[in-house]
Amino acid sequence: MHICLVEHGLLPVSAYGGTERVVWYLARELHKMGHRVTLLCKPGSSSPFARVLPLTHDRPLSAQIPTDCDLAHLHFPSDELLPIPSLITNHGNRNSCNPFPVNTVFLSKNHADRYGADAFVHNGLDWDDYGSPMLDSPSRRYAHFLGNAAWRVKNVQGAIRVSRLAHTKLLVMGGKRLNLKMGFRFTLDPRVAFCGMVGGARKLEVLKNSSALVFPVRWHEPFGLAVIESMYFGCPVFATPYGALPELVDEESGALSSSATELAYSLKHLERFSRAYCHERARELFNAGRMCRDYLMLYERVLNGETLNSSNPVLQVLQEEKFLPWNQ
């Protein structure tokens, strides 16, 4: 099969980039399984295992999809009629009643349910790129937050609150101590360290030496790569129960609550959680090979003329509140 993967971003990703990372691993797994891959993506991209074509904004997408491909897999919403069979993965949230195309795939069961859809595939990563998690290391003396701290739904202030209540040092990946993007924010607490927008070896080093992920998001998380990356390194997850998080985190790999006090209590009792269990859960359930096989089943359905959802997915309930509940 010859699959065209279409993504706005630059591939491969070198630092921050969630969707790009998923698309790259999907492309590589498809190649490993014997399929031909074309990447239609941001100019400047490159790949040793796929044909790479530049995606431009001055021509219709239909004119850029190679007709020698069997199927196009887009990683952003589009209503454009394409010259070959296609499907779309929706990686985000849309708080409107505008419908998605019928062959839209979501990132979790919760994500699909909220749009009245059936088709979803959990993200997966190639753990061989992440190195050894050093599960027996005794030097894990801090917890971490991983996400764009300027985005208020990620609730870095909630993570700081949890760490204070638990008397635990917190390293914030994805933010700075002084933040002017969303108004004036300055964090004085010396027990909170800020790493900025880190990726690559620095990010892996922080994860390898962390004891836990604090992730009290205040929106319906479509998936949560930060969660599975942290679990791979043996970090239990202390998060809010929104979106896909109950599908990723079970009682043995972390705790879910909208209460800072309850999350702090669980964080203070890390001995209840097994690093090895968290690691194996990430490896077994959220790997790139499983993700690729799940997508291949959907590709076959589309090529056989089936639709992936019974009707065009559309948000079932508009979210009127700006942020989901959080009890400090």
C-alpha cells in the first residue's frame, strides 16, 4: 500500500511537537511493515525512509496530493474533496457545531464520544528512541509538569499548588518563571524550577530523573503524550479526570482528581505506585507499532468503501465554561 501522510509541521521534529512526533512514528512504522510512504509536509522536511513533498498554502490540497498514492491520511481538518480515498485524524478540540468529515478519526474513546463518533486510535510512540528509563535510580527528588505553561487550560498554577501541598520540588517543562504572554505572571517559589520549551536529550534527562508527573489540566485532553512519555520513565501520573486521561491512567499508574488536596496526598505516597508497572503500561499499550496496526485496519475499511463513522462527527455538547472545575 502507498500512503500519503499530510501534516502542516516540519518533519522530523527536533524539540517541541506532539502531532509531528506522532506522524513521524506512524510513517516509520508503515515503512517497517513494508508500505510505501509519502510525506506531504512543511518545506524543509526530510526523511530517510519516505518520499518528502512540500506542502504549500498557495495551491489547493487536492492539487498537491500525489495520485500515485492509494490513500491520503490528513492530520488536520479539511473539507476539501481529494482525488484519492482519504481519512483525517483530528488532534485537537473544536468547541463549535461545525461537523467533521465522516472519515474523521479521534485520539481516544472520550475524544470520539464527545463528537458522536466511533473511530479512534490511541497515539503511540517508538520507545526505542527514548533510551533506558533507569527504573531503579534512587536520585528522583522532584516531580515535573510537561506542557505549554502559557496555555491556561494546562493549569501550571494547579501543578504548582499540588507540589506545594505535597512539599515536593517541581520542574516545569514548557514554561518560564516570568510569563507575559497571558498577562503578568511571575512565580517566586524557589521550589519550582522552569526549564523553558525543552526537547531532545534535555527533556529525556528531566523525565529520567523525575519521580512523577503532575498534570491537572482544565480541559478535555484529547490524548496526552506527556502522560505516556512520563509513564515510560516510570513516573506515576497525578492529573485531573478529564478527556482521555482515565483511558491512560489506571489506579496502579497514578491518581485522578479535580482536587489539589487529593492529588497532593497521592503524590506524597509515591511508594504505592510501581515504576516498573508504569513503564510496562506505556510500552505495551501506547507504542508506535500498535498505533500503526490500528490505522492500517482503518485504511483497509476506507479503501473498501466503508465509512468510519455512522454520520459526520459533530460536538455533542458545547462547553460553555472556559475552564473545567479545579478545587485548589
